[in-house]
Amino acid sequence: MKLSSRQRDFLSRLLDLCREAEGPVHYADVARALDVNPVTAYEMLRLLENKGLARSETVRPQRRKSRSIVVFSPAEKAVTLLAELTGDPASERDWEEAKASIL
């Protein structure tokens, strides 16, 4: 699968943030990490989701009156693809360990 450098940047940063958070992250966190507008991050993450490289879910914060939020995480396909593109097999192994600790 072919990705633009911008798509790779978003995907790589999403993977890093999810590892740090040990779970899915809000698109605004990705926006801050990449110094882009939250709408830009949301649209790029949706594009990656349409390519099968990211997953989204709607979660309701524990505070009762808070609105639901959309969080994203990399799909397993993304981890494999990034490892192939970077030539770093450790990336996939690290993600598997992080995923196991989350689940």
C-alpha cells in the first residue's frame, strides 16, 4: 500500500501516542503532536481509517454530563506496514506488547 509522507507522519505519530497512552487517543492529541489544526488531524485519521490503517471508536467520558468523544488507534495492518516501510521489525513487536497490556 502506498502512503504519502504526510500519511506516514500521521500514522507514525498515532502509533507513538497510543503506545505512550497505552490505548486510543483523541484526534486533538494527534493535532497537538503534529502542530496541525484538529480538523486536519480528524480528516487525516478518517482517511487512514478508510484505508484500513486506523480504527476509531466513540467513548463517553466518565463524567456524566460530558459529550462523547472520538478516539483513534492504529489498526494492526498499520503496524505491519510501518515496520515494512521503516525496516524496523521492533515496531511491530513493541506494538504487540503494548496491545497485550491494554487488553
